[in-house]
Amino acid sequence: MFAPIVAPAARRCRQDRRRSLGCRLMTTPPYSQYPQGVSDKSKVVAGVLGIVLGFFGAGRFYMGDTKTGVLQLVVSVVTCGFGSIWGLIDGILILVNGGVDGQGRPLRD
């Protein structure tokens, strides 16, 4: 007699015999501000952070490479600050050559 009330999600998803919804999960956003394969992190910001705050590994933390960032921080603390030269050189190399973020995508200009 009465038409069943169908939830809005049921119209978009397939419905099996058990009356449960089987929707595909969305793994990527529907649109992207940057081209696919390019990071949303800037190489200029990463390089300047590496030069200015190389003691703390800030450039690597910004890029999403936490393993190297923690290693830069530990080396700088253990060597009483002399290890911050690593962060300085790393920041210069990121500015000159570019680099990749934590997911392996090249940094944008």
C-alpha cells in the first residue's frame, strides 16, 4: 500500500537483499587544488624553515618526513648545536634541488 521511505544514501548506493547499504568509500577528494602527483607543500617554505630552524628539523617536519626531522633534532641536541649545520645544508639543498614530501610527491615551487 505505502511506498517504502528510502534514505538519501540508498539512492546513491546499491542495496543488497539484506537491506544494508553497500557504498564505495571515497578515497580521494572530488577536486584538487594542485595537480595530481604534486605535493601541497612549498619547497621555498621547507627550505627557509630548514635554514632558519635547522636545529629543530623544522623543514623536514613541515614536509612530513618526521623520521629525518627527529633525527636532525637528536643529532643537534647530542652535538650541542653543531649538528644544526645538517639542517642548514639540508635547507639549502631543498631550495636548490627541490625535494619530496612524506608521501613521495615532489614539492611545488
